[in-house]
Amino acid sequence: MQSEHLPDVLRIEQASYPDPWSHASFSKELGSSPPSLAIVARRDEAVVGYVVAWLVLDEAHIGNVAVAPETRRQGIGHMMMEWLQGHAIEQGCTCSTLEVRDSNTAAKQLYTQLGYLTVGRRQQYYRNPREDAIVMVKTIK
């Protein structure tokens, strides 16, 4: 992800989440050196999805992932997550973690298909509206 991708990323973010990340939040990740990793998926030069993750020691933590509404259910999220997993393995990670809104059925289904297991719940983790987060983990090698 680069700064010129931010308008498209923010459009996708605002269409995807009730409490979206700000321009400043994404800019901060772009300005960070590792362990922050931000990638985009593009189709015909248009950004259609993105992932922000942090690779710390042996863990890849997924902080944010979204796909443009008009391109969902086309394998883009799956492709980005698979790419991230391969990169994380190359960097020495052995597990991947994430939190997902309990009501986000499509995302939970994707993560389950990718091999993530539910290991916990964070009560009232999300704001606007308040909602629990489901904690998911995947062993990668």
C-alpha cells in the first residue's frame, strides 16, 4: 500500500465498517517500518481490497482487511490472506491471529475456510455499535 492508494482504501473502509479507520490511522501504518505490513489488491489499476497486519516475533496479527463491496465473493479476500500467510511464513511466523465482529458472518466464514479456529471472545471490543469480537488463530508453517 502506498499513499496514492489511500483514497480508494478509505472508500472501501467506509463502505465496509461502521467504525472505520481514519486517514491518519492508515497513514501511520504506511509510515511505519516493519513490523507493520499494508498491502492492496488491484484490478485494472483500481484498488479492490487491502490488508494491514503486524509481524511480531512469530506472530502475524491481522489488524484490518476489507474488499470493495462491488468485488466481494470473488476470491479477493482469500487471495490477500493467502499471500499474507506466505509472506508471514517467509518472515518466520508460525501463527496468525485476528479479531472479527461477531456479526460479520461473511468474514468469519472466510477465516474458517482459511483454517482459522475460534479461540476466544473479547466482550464489547468494538464501538459504534458496541459488539463482541471473536478471536481467531491459525497455525502456519
